[in-house]
Amino acid sequence: MSAPIAAETILQISSLPITNAQINATLALVVLGIVAFCLKRSIKDVPGRLQNAVEAILEALLDVFDQVTNDRKKSKRYLPLVGTLFLFILLSNWMSLLPGTGSIGVWHLIHGENELVPLFRPAMSDLNLTAAMALISVITANFVGMFTVGFFVHWNKFIQLGTLWKALKTMNFMKIFTAVIELAVGVIEMVSEIAKVVSLSLRLFGNIFAGEILITVIASLAAFIMPLPFMALEIIVGIVQATVFSLLTLVYLTAASSAPHAEEESVEVAAAH
């Protein structure tokens, strides 16, 4: 049994390929949607079990978010995006441990040989999905920055032409030199935005894909008992990776919505937590 890097196509709808990782992600979304639908219909002044459980999860998430934002209003503002990312990643990771994932599939003719293509594959082991989520996180953070601190104030940390222009008008060598340095730092900041996307996507993809390879190898050696400790470890890894991705997204949102002089301090505090 092999685990190729790219998600495998299960079927083709017109020109749209449906991959096994996409099936896993869709099932996770369906489960979250069903829970949300049932919760909406059962919301009462005196909460039931489902409402109590969801409220406890949301309160726990807000408490963790408060340690990053230091502001409950900001935590509530970012909860829909960051909380959804956390729950989606966590559920997708745990669903990959269900029986049948990686073992139940269809036979496809690949390179002249019949190979078993699994119907289900961990959603986060598809780099396309993790890259898309990373793009959403970074782009949203920039939009939040533009609407919170202002368009020009936000983009001034990347393109500081105004500072250079003012320095040139003074004809002061030190001010011009400082402005050029600040302009170069802005270019580095732009590169760092791209690095955020790369690091977020590759970190999540790499850890989940490595876990899939590990379980595949162990299961091929001994199908019973032996894989259990590794599957328990993957449960923890699933929580850790969902937490890391969502909290880093929250750090980006918090830093972008902070005044430029407070940005570095905000990131340092969030990283410390």
C-alpha cells in the first residue's frame, strides 16, 4: 500500500476531478453543518446537552484567544473564522483515524497496473487544501488591517515611499539613509507575508502526511494492536496541529489590527502564550 504526495482522483464530474482528500473534507463540513443545524433548532434559555457542550467548547476557545488578543471583543470578532478553522482541521484530522480510511477504495489502472486508490484520505494531507486555508488566513489578516488601522497606515509598513520622499526633501543624509533602510525592511515584510502562507500550509500538510505514512507502514507490518499507540499519538498531533494553525491565524489578525508601533509587542506576547 502506497501513499502518494498528491491526492488521488476518485471520479471525474465533467472537467472537475473529485479527490479522496476532498471527500474527507466534504464529510467533515457535512458533520459540522449537521451539528450547527441541530444546535440552531435546539437553542433554549435552559440549554440541553448539545448546547451545553458547544457553549463549553466556545468558552474554552475564547479563553485561549484572550491570551493572544488580550481583548474579549477581538476574540469574539475573530471567533467565527479562527474557531471554524480549528474545528474543521481537528475534525478532519480525527476522521482520518476512522476504520476504512486508506484501506477501502476502488481499483484504478495506473501506469498499466491495477492499484487500489483509497476512497478516503486525510483532508489535511492535501497541500492544495492547506495552502488555500493559509491564503485565506493571510489575506483576511491584511483586509482586517486595512479596515482597522486604515488603508495607508497598513500598507505603509510594506511600501514606505512617503518616508523616503520626506527624507529626500530635507536633503539630510541620515534621514535618507534611514528611509532607505525602512523601505528595504518593507520589502522584507512583503516577503514575510508570502513566507506565512508557505509555512502555515507546509507545516500542517507535512505533519498530517507524515502521520499517514507512519500509520500506513505500521499497518502493513501488523494490522492489529501495533498501530494503536501510533493512532493515539495521531489524536494528540491532530489537536496540536489544529491549535497551531488557528492560533497563528489569530496572531496575524491581532497584529494586523494593532497600531504599527504596537505590532511587534503584540506578536511577542502572542508567541509567548
